[in-house]
Amino acid sequence: MDLLPVELLRLIFEHCDPPAVQNLRLVSSTLANVAYDYLIPPHFSCVEWRDDIKRLHSISSHARLRGSIKSATLNFARVDEYNTRHASFFQHWLTEPEERDNILRDAWVKYYEMEARGRGLPSFASQSALVEKSFNQLPNLKHLEITYTKCPYDIPILSEAFQVRSCMRWDRGQACKNMNLVVSAIQNVKLSSLTVDPLPLEIFKAAGDRKHWFDCARSFAGLSRLDLAIDSPSTLLPQSKFRAVNGLGHVLQFSPHLTHLSLRFHSYHAPREKFTLSFRAMLGDLTFQKLTDLKLEGISCAEDDLRSFLLRHGPTLERLRLGGKGLAKPYEASIGGIHLYDGSFRSLFTSLREKLPRLQRFHMEGDIEAGEIMTSSRERYKFHAITTDDWEEARLEGMRPSRQSVDCRELERYLVQGGEYPKLVVSGE
């Protein structure tokens, strides 16, 4: 193999898994040299039960390996054992009792082994200097995800249960500290994509935290993609909420080059509740001049406010998603829709027709409501998903659309191609 061209050797290594790469390096010095670029996967995942920060620092300190990492996930998720035990049991309800007991027992034994392995390790917040130094030494790091919603263990049983959000456990105060550390650490990193799920809204309320984020404006300056799942606490008073939303809008202004923006508002204390939002209060007249993809989920707003925000981005907007899955369980209908407390969706869509000249795709999902309660003119629909967030066909495994749900294809046709306003017919009619 030493006689093969380097290009062909690289092609071979591109199709090898990590163990195969390590074995091929032992064959000859030539293969060992070429394989250096394939020793480290391009995506680095950091979890709290492993000493991943130290491992990341070791990689970033190696002259030849540091360029391998292009994306990273900081997974701070913790398991709520009580809810996860119940969820995993009922997910295997139809399995033979003896087999079910063995499967669950093996999964929990692995979980406790991993948890024991993580005891005594330094916390993420206590390694701020090491985190910042590591990030600064990764020249090709472009994508960063901070999550509390993905299972941190490679245990299929727990991964399945983690799709039920009540199985997730997180400390809001610690989450704020972790986020403050991260935005400091990435100031000198040229990120193009940032995802946070969830982001505690109260982090923009306290004067110290607000100033810290404002001082770290460089962390957001180069972003082209921003995906925020914002969680509002139940104790946030109106004045504090206004201040927090204002702070969030101020941070969004630090990213003038966004092409993809996703704002998902979730309330873990009340999953079906919608977050009352004023785009004018949050962003003023700000326009993202390059915005092509926009997703809004879980909000309640006024028709004219939403229309004004969308029309400002009409010259560039190509793909629009209103609503989403929300915090619904995998087998439940989507609950991350949009509510209009003033106005109607028919009026909104007819006013947008021909005002979004570059629009190619439109998707609506979740519980959609507009108008006054207990009136005949009130609009109420339940849209089921037909595509994923990446605009691929949605596969609704384990469930089928409700007979009362609506398909948004005709609405998409109306906004993109024109014609008469569609009659929104429920599935099966």
C-alpha cells in the first residue's frame, strides 16, 4: 500500500472507522503519517461523566490533530431517574416480562457504571481557563451546540426514554453559569453556527449576566446560523420578562450576518403555554439583511407585528417555518404552534401574498389559533408535520396524523405560487 498515491490512501481512510484507522497506522510509517488527519473524528462530543475537557485540551495542544475538529457538542444533560425508569418501562410494555427485566437491568447497570466513573471529575464551570484555551486552539471549529435535551449516554434504552422531555433534568442556575462560561470561551473562535437547547431566558434579566453577554459581542459576530430554544421560568414577572426579552434582542443584534435563524420558545413548566412576544420590543426595526431561513415556534403575538417582521425580510426570505413539535412526546401531536392574540391568519397570509418574492418553501406545524375566544370567527387548526427542519419528508414513526389535523401543502402553494386562498380541510375529509 505504500506505493499507492497519497490521494488514494486518503480516500481509503475516509471510508474507515476509527479502529480500522488505528490498525492501518501500524502497517507502515507512510500509512501512519497519512492517517494522522483521520485519527480524530470531525465532531467532538463532551459529556460530564467523562473527562472530556482534558481530552479536548490534549487534542487542541497537538499541532497535527487540532485541525481535525470542525464541530463540537457540549452535552450537560442529566437523567431524571424516577421519570426515566417509568418511561423506559412503559416503552417496553409489550415485551415479554423476563426479557424486559433483563433489558432494563442491563441498561441501568451500564448507567450506574458510567455515573460512578464521572464522580470526582472537575465540573465544567471549574475549568473555565482550560475550556477557553482549548477553544482558542481549534482553528477549524465552526459549529457549536450546547444541549440539555440529548441523552449523554450511549445506552439505547435511555436514549429512547429521553425523547420524553420529563426524563431530562437540569439546574437553571448552573445552566446560566455554563452559558456565561461558553460565551466567554468562544470570543476568539470564528464560529459560523451556534445551537443552544434550552437557553434560560432569565440569563438576560440580571445586570451582571446582561453586561457579560454584551461584553462578549464578538462571540456572535461571525454567525450565519443561530438556533435558540428559549425557556421562560414560571416566576418571571412582567417587568423582568420585558427586560429579559430586550436583552435577548440586543444579543441577536450582534449577529448581523445571519442566514438561518430559529427561535423556539418552550416552557417546561407548562408545555402547551405560548410565550407572548413583541418583535418590535425585542428587535425594534432591525433587519437581518442576509436572512434566507426563518423558524418561529411557541409564540403568541399580534398579526401586524408578525407581518411587519416578515415583510422586512421579504427581499431575502426563501424558507419559512411557523410552529413546530414543541415539547410534545414522540407519539403526541405537535404543540409548538403559533397564536395570534390580535388579528387572523387569513388576513396575515393574504397580506403576505406576493410580498415574499423569493419564498420557495413554507411549513406550518402545531396548534394554530387566532381571534377572540368563544366567537364563531375564531381560527383553530392543528397542523401536522410534513417535512423536518431540514426540509426532508417527515417520517411519523409510531403515530399517524390525527383525523382533526390539517395539511399545510395548500397553504404553501398559495404563498409560493398564488391562486385562491385554500380551504383548510382536516385529514380524512
